[in-house]
Amino acid sequence: MRVIKWHVNASFAVHSDMKSHTGATMSLRKGLAYARSTRQKLNTKSSTEAELVGVDEIMAQVLWIR
């Protein structure tokens, strides 16, 4: 049985221009199959908004792999 798990996280306003950073990983069974770390394109007002932008940025990859 294949179980694909996605983990997405964001760090709020960590860059000098106050942009946040997104990290995402995909694991397949016990191994890491995909990893991505990128600066967000939008400025956000809170850590919650940064998390939502991070999920939105990675969702295309999630759907494509699915």
C-alpha cells in the first residue's frame, strides 16, 4: 500500500524584505521523495497567512503528483 504524505511549513518574514519562506516535503512510505524550499512571492501580514500562501504555492505540485 502506497501512502504519500505531504508536509508544508512557512517561516514568517525571515528575509530582509520581510518576505516569508516556504518549505515542503513529500514522503513515500519511509523515504523522502520530494523536497522544496523557496522564498514566497507575496508579503504576508501574519504567520497564519504565510502558512496559507505556502500551501497555495505547493498545491499545484501535490495535485500533479496525485
